Amino acid sequence: MAFVDDSLGPDHHSEEDENYFVSMTDMMVGVLFIFIIMLMVFALNFKQQTDVSVDQIERLEQARRQAEIVADRLDSLKEQVRVELRQIDKSSQVRSAMLQQIRARLAAQGLDVQIDLANGVLRLTEEAVRFPASSAVLSGPASANVRKIAVVLREVLPAYAKCVAIQSSSCGANPDAASVETVFIEGHTDVTGADDINWQLSTERAVNTYRLITSAEPALRKLSNRAGREIISVSGYSSTRPVIDEANTAAYASNRRIDLRFVMEVESGQRLKEVLALTDEMEGQLLNLRSAIDAADVK
């Protein structure tokens, strides 16, 4: 589990904060699921009865109507989830464009970095920011490169964040646009050395990078997300997330690195997809319910 320094920025990754929309969706799904089960039990019990009264027929018709209501609610719920997923896709596109913009500006300064568009990661390779083994010191070219990164972040991020005390025409210009929730400065180590030391070392690398970035460009600390919290934060992962899973000197050098992970305000896509899959399953249950009702002998 990653160590996060909360004193330096906002809370840990937004996936740990319960999204209000998803929570309400989960509750609605749970209630509807229980209701469907109750209707199925009623229909199956009714089917087994041989003496069908007028009252029982009416109850069957009522169950049918209730099933139709459930189907309508499920359709409405699924449409809400689809809308949210479209917003997430849009947010991901905005993040990809931002990462490409940052990479292009760094390349113009002779600094080559890697980007992982799927996970929103800007990877500072050993060519950009190199750490000696067992060290968290940024010196020489590494220090100069981090300063370049700070300048580019200061140029690009205001257009993707709600700003505090920054005079910028592009900052927060569109309140409905996708925006950055957190930029995590993530520290990593290679697999050599004791694990408890590596956890501390990876965090120190992230903290030292944070300090250099924010000292070079203090205005970055005045960028905030929609919750009003600073968007720059740190985390350390020890050797748990290698980019090259090999045991050699070159791999170790690559894994001693800093990643910048950009988390957008909407990051609940996987949860919503799970809810959508659950609604599909519930629709199957609903079809079973209707079949049981239709097969009941009411003559």
C-alpha cells in the first residue's frame, strides 16, 4: 500500500473517496435487486398453486405491473450510468491531451519523458531524473530537469485546475470542463535493499522532487481542485511497481524513478462499469420473473 504525505497536498487517490453518484446508484441497485427477488418468490409460489382465485389473479396482474415499473427504473438507471461513463471518457481525453502537451513542451527543452495515456502517468525516466542507488538526492542534471518540469507544469496546469490566487485568463475558465483532482509525485525504488528502507527511500524521493518543484514554481501550490485543496501531492511505492521486471543493472536504474500521476475529478469508471454489469444481470432476473408469471396457469 502506498505511503501518502497528506500534509503536502490533498487526500490520496480519488478512488478512495466515495463518489456520491456511485453510492446512490449502488443503493438503488440494491433496493431493486431485493424487490426483484421478492417478486420472483411470489411468482414461483403462485405457479405451484392449483386453486387460482380471482384475488390471486389480481395479485398476479399487480406483480406484472410492478415488474414493468422495475424494468423502467432499470432503464433509467442504466442511462444515468451511461451518461456518467461518457463524462469519464471525455475526462480521459482531456487528460491525454494535457499529457501530450506537457511532453511536447518538455521535448522542446531537450527533455525526453514517457507518457502512459491509459493510466494518466508522466514518467520521468533515468535520462530525465536519475537517482543514485540508495539515495534520494536530486543533484546536477536531475535537479535542472526537475526545474524544467516545474516550469512546464506551471505553464500547463492552470488551464486544467480551479485556481486560487493566480492571475491567469485560462485558469478555471470553464467550470464544467474536466479538471485535475490531484497530481501525485510518485517515488519508486529498485528491488535491492531492505523493504522497510525502500519504503522510506521512495517517499523521500517523491518529497524531495515535490520540494524542488514547488520551490522552483511556488505558484503551483496555489492550484486547487474543486474541493479547494492543493492538487500537488506525493506518494511512495518502494519497489512494488517496477517498469522493468528484471534483475539487472539497467532495470534497476529504470525503476529508481519518479512518476507524475494525473488524477482527474471523475475517476469512477471501473465502479460504474461494475454497476452497469449488475444492472444487466438484474435484467436477466427480471426476464426470469416475467417468464415465471407468464407460465403460471391462471385458467
